[in-house]
Amino acid sequence: METISSIDAMRAWCREKSISGKTIGLVPTMGALHKGHLSLVHAAKNSCDHCVTSIFVNPTQFAANEDLDQYPRPIEDDLAMLRHAGVEAVFMPTADEMYPGGVERHATSVHPSAVALPLEGVHRPEHFAGVATVVMKLFQAAPSDRAFFGRKDFQQLCVIEHMVRDMNLSIEIVPCDIVREPDGLAMSSRNRYLSDDERQRALCISKSLNLVERAFLDGSRDAKQLESIMADHLSPCDSVDYAVVADRQTLLPVPKITRNAVALVAARLGATRLIDNRELETE
Ligand code: AMP
């Protein structure tokens, strides 16, 4: 497995691998890898001839009060997992390599579509501009045929899908299902921050989504009713940023579910903020 830190070398690798029509799958990550990330790697390996994974903790998607400095960076473990998974190349650029104009300055950036505004956009106003910008940069650094993103970060997936559509990018975005712990907790790099007690209480998030799904499958279409089911079961969390039912396309609130929707939760356990969601499909 090659580890590559310069954009020039990454581009050269992709150029070489894509000769004679071979396809490349890109899996962007921030490291601290778990089985959720590996499911993206497996999907990439299954559908592409070559697979590259990036590990880059992107400073521009963290607000000043967030966990950029504490974000876990177990790089040796990550590389061992990727080697074991059969990844051929890992792109690990420095912040200077990715942001030649500096991260603090007013450099050129991507302004995401309106789907970035609700939900996370309310609680983390600069977050998706940082995400869209770094993903655009990764697409330039590692030109690939397909890029694999988890449904775990549902709004992020929507932001990236819109960016690819709106900017006419020639890359296919492949959404991948949420991988969960056996007890239902959605896998996340941030789960390692949780104390035993917080880890136990965090289970209410996936349980509340299970209950919403069950009510939806039993015929409930009233968003307020579904949201109150979530609210009732999220009390073990220390705080809840949102627990809502939104339209699948716009992520805006819907009073009544008449087409595909999604239930989304963001909640804190101690200092750790977790997100999860469940798609509610009408067709
Ligand atoms: P991150 O390292 O948190 O930026 O995540 C990198 C990619 O892995 C994103 O596309 C995430 O949506 C995806 N991902 C993270 N956790 C999971 C999970 N539990 N199941 C599926 N995909 C995930």
C-alpha cells in the first residue's frame, strides 16, 4: 500500500491507474477508521478496478469551539486497517498541501447549495462550506470515477450530490448504508469519546429512530407525531440539537409525509455530539 502526501504524486498515481479505461474509487475520510469507513472501502473495491482512501482532518469544517485539536488521529491503526482491507493507496496530505492559500485567509471556496442551510447548517453554520471545499479539492487531487460517502452523514451526502450536479463534475457519488454496532449505535469516530455511561445513554438515538420507522411503517405520516416519538425517547441525551422529519430532497420540514422523507437526530452526550438518521421511503 502506497502512502502519498503530495497532490502531484496523487494525480500521477490516478493517471497511471486509469490508463486503458480502468476505474478508480475514492473514499474520503478523516481517519480514526471503523467498520463504517471499511464498508465504503469494500464498496469501492467491489465496483472499481482501483481504490484510494484519503485521510485528512479538514480544519475548515471545524468551528473554533469544535474538536479539531482533539479529533482522534490513530494513524498507525488506520494504515493497518486499510492495508488489511486491500487499499492500494492512501492520500494523507498536510493542511499546507491542501490549502496553499492558508486556512485562515479568504481563499476561494465552494458555496454549497441551500440543502446545507437547515439542520447541521443551523448548528454548524460554516461546516458544509468547509466540507464542500475540501471534497472538491480531493476530487481534483485524486481524480476518480466514483466517490463513496456514508448515509450516516445524510446532509453531507446531499450537499456533495448537489455540488457534483451543480458544478457539472464528472464523478459518480455512491451512497453507502449506515454501519451500526450490534446494539444499534451508528458507528462514528467520535464514539470513542463516550464514557461507558454516555455510550449506554447514546443508544436512545437509534432506538428513537427505530420507533419512528415502526410508526411510519404502521401508517403514521404526521411529522409532528413522529417527531414527538423521537423527543419522548431522547431524554437520556444531555441535549438535543434537532430531532425532525424532513423532506428527502430538500431537508426542509414537512408537516405530512407524502413523498420520501428522512428522520434526523443530532444530540449531545456529555461533550460529544452524535448524529444519526433513518430514511422513510414512501415509494
Ligand atoms: P468521516 O471520517 O467521519 O469524515 O467519515 C468518512 C466517510 O465515512 C463519510 O462518507 C461518512 O458518512 C462515512 N461513515 C462514517 N460513519 C459511517 C457509518 N457508521 N456507516 C457508514 N458510513 C459511515
